[in-house]
Amino acid sequence: MNKLNRLISCRGYKVSEQGGKLKIKLGGISNEVVIEKDIPSGLFVVNTSEMRKALLYGLMLFIGLSSLENSNAYASAMMISLAVVGLFGVVLTELKVQKIRELIYQLNKNEST
């Protein structure tokens, strides 16, 4: 874990270790990424939990769009804008985490051989 911590922090990311997990802050409106070691396989796993957030923001967008004509337009507009910003954050997180996933893939590949 220390080797991985040094590798990621050398690339300019803010890394903190908590409870055997590495938490990486990507900056901006991106969400944080958690790297943990899978004990049975002995490999590092990247967890972003973006699927849950994307579903939540998609649901917010649907509710905001469907209630736009029936209820308060200002509240619906706020819900739509929050959902769009949240979905934008999910996309940014997935784009930024690609470099970290490549690094973890290479590290797992080197450890397995």
C-alpha cells in the first residue's frame, strides 16, 4: 500500500490512507476514488461508486423534468440543474480516474507475475 501511495502521490494526486484503503481526491467537482486490496485475489481494486450516483442524478433529472409543467417551475429548474451538474461530475470522475486505473492495472499485472 505504501508503494501505491507513493506512486499515486508522485503523479500529483492528493492521497490519504484510512483503514487500509487509499482515498484519492481528484479535484474540481470530481468525486473521490477509493483503492483497496482484494484479499482473496491479492489485487488492488478501484472503487468510484459512480453507478449509484449516476442513478440518483438520473432519477433527479427525471423527476425534475416530469414535474416541470405540473408544479413549481423554480423548484423543478433547481432539481434539473443539480442533476445536470451531478451527472457532469460523474463523467469528469470517470475521465480522470482512467489514469489511475491504468496504473493499478500495471501494478496488478506486475504483482501477479
